[in-house]
Amino acid sequence: MEQSKESVTVADQVADMLADAGVKHIYAITGDSLNDLTNCS
């Protein structure tokens, strides 16, 4: 994920860590607290 340091969010960092750990799927009930994480691409 190529982004400037100012635009990297906690959700981006969590998604990158999970991807680095080999996680392919996350099962959760989405809502306000998970919206940023579920919108990471």
C-alpha cells in the first residue's frame, strides 16, 4: 500500500499487519468501529 505518512491510518496499519501474518479472511459484524478496517483495500 503506497501512501504518504500523513494519510496512513490505524486501520491501514492493522490491515497490513494481518496481511503480513497471512490472514486472508476476517469474519466480523461490521459497524461504526470496524468501518475503516473493512474499507481498506
